[in-house]
Amino acid sequence: MLGEANLSHSAAMILHAIAAGSNYGLSVMQMTGLPSGTIYPALRRLERDGLIRSQWERQSIADAEQRPLRKYYRLTRTGQATLEASQKRYPLLAKLTSASETEQP
Amino acid sequence: MITLLQQVLLRCAALLVAGSERREWLAEWRSELWYARRELGPRRAMLFCFGAIHDALWYSRNSSRCGVREIANLDSPARCVGLLTVFAAASLLVAYHIPDRPPITDQRSEPSFLLIFVVACLIIMGPQSLSLADYRANRSLPCRLTRLGRWVFLAAKIALILLTSYAPLRYLDYAAMAHPRGRPAGLVVQFVVWGLVFTFRWSLHDQGERCPVCLRRLGNPVRVGEPAGYFLEWNCTEFMCLRGHGMLYVPECHTSWFNRPRWYYMDCSTGASD
């Protein structure tokens, strides 16, 4: 399990973005401003360390909206605790992601 | 055409992912690409697609390790020294079985082993500086014993590399005397020089990629900044100690203000102070 001490700034940003409602890769990317080559491996790492959990949406929902299935990520309890600890370590985290949100068209 | 290119890129990247995970990996990337095309446009979707290569590389490095890969995993300092010790012991064992050299008949044909070391050292030092990283850019440094441990580890690696080179050197000695004008000696000289250059460079590179406190390999590389904002912000790759001792920032381009990797300890000063 990943402790609070070894969560890098970028990983904390990604965790924060997921907690803020960006629950799939592309939206995390748009919220944090990090490139896809950073986001997706980071999501794998966070999932491996038990901080987030992924789940494919139901086929019926995607079919009804005529779009491909999407994989959603959400925080686990450990992830939530780690995020709270990392917010103390990185106090500007919330501001960074909210700035990215306002920059988006 | 761009769509086809993106599909080919994803297919090629998928080859790096283990067979059992490939289908799901590809499904996720295809799905995300579909949304990226709609939300980002074709050009940025193409850039988005390149991330699949990084992701697939991550998978290939981190999927369940087997056999040889597990042995070659040198993350822990004990394992690294252990593996080098095995090589050194094997080299000594081989050297023991090489017959003694015949009596010298032609003094001019004896190669200078000292010269081999000097040439190897010059090749190592020539292209770049030997500095590992800047560890002093911190308010508080770890105790002297911890700092000493880093140098002891480096010295142990170099000593074991030198011991490993003993068998080829002994063979060189034998071959040079047995066949003064023959090819074997020349080939072994080249082998020893380049072998030493490669392993010395590896030991320095490996040292630079380790945490100065626990000496374990750093992980979780993340690109920070953009080349466009070069003069305004950091443009580097961030590595971190998986035990939380600190972070290493490796510059993408060397500048007068950031010309070598910089290490930051994660001490109590890193935390928030409202």
C-alpha cells in the first residue's frame, strides 16, 4: 500500500482530480493539464497501490447514448485518506486543479 | 488517414502489453481515443495517442515479473551488490582455471594493463562530467553516516566490477604471451576496455538513479513542465523514492541554472505550514 509520504505532486494532483469528479482518463488529463503519457501510467500505479479502483460502465448505458464503453475511476477509502494527507503536504493542490478548470473553454 | 495511423499506433503499442491484459488495455485506449477525437480535435488526439506508448511501456515494465527479469531486478542495494558479487566470484573462478602465462619471449608484445585502465577512465570522463546529482539544495541534510553509505555503496560496486574484470584481464595476459601477434589478445583488449567503460558508466548512472538515503532505485517518473515554458518553469522529469525520502528532478535540457539533476529531501519542511 502507498503511504502518504510517497505520493508525488503529480500523483496527488491526479488523485485530487478524481476526487473532484473527473472520473475517466481524458477528464483527469484536461483537469490537471498533464499529458496522456503521464496520466494513464499514473492511473495504473494508483490502482495497483489500492488508492483508486476502476470499473467499466454498463453496456446498456453506452448503447443507449451510442458511444463506446468508458472505464471510470474512483477513490478507495485508502485513496481518500491519502488524498487528505497529501492536501496537507501540498496546500496549493486545490488551487492548481481549479485553475485548470477555469482555463478550459 | 489520421484515424488509421492512430489505430496502427495503438496496435503497435499493444504489443508491449502482456497478452492477458492486452484486450482490456486496447479497449480502454480505443474508447478514450474516440472521446479525445471529439473533444480535442484530430491534431491533439494524435498527441493524445502517443501517450499509449508510455502507458504500454509502463505495462511491459510492471506486469508480473518472471525468471530472468526478477533476477535482473536491481532495485534493492543488497540485491545489486549480491548480483555483482556473484559475477565477481564467477570471474575469479574462471580466472583460477586459466593456465599460467608462458615465459616472456618478446618484451615488446606485452600489453600495458595500466594503459587499458587509463584509456577506459579517459573515455568515461571525456564526454560528460562525473557528477551524479546536486544533493545540497536542501535546508537539512541527512546524517554523515547516511551520506557515507552512498559512497561506500558506489565504491563497493566499482570494486566488484574491477574484480569481475579480473578473468578477462588474466586471459588477456595469457593470450598475449601465448600468441604475441595473434588476434585473441587484440579482441580481448577491446572487450576489456569497452566492458570497463560500459560498466563504470552503468555504476555511475545507477548511483544517480538511487535514493541517497535508502539506496533503492527511484521510480514513478513524471514529466514536469513543457519545453515551451523553458525560461519560466522547470522542464524536467521527476523521480521519487518509493519509501518517501525525496524526489529527484532531472533536467531535459541543461542550462546555467539547472545543469544537473537536483535532489530534494522530503523532510518535515516539505509539509504544509498554514
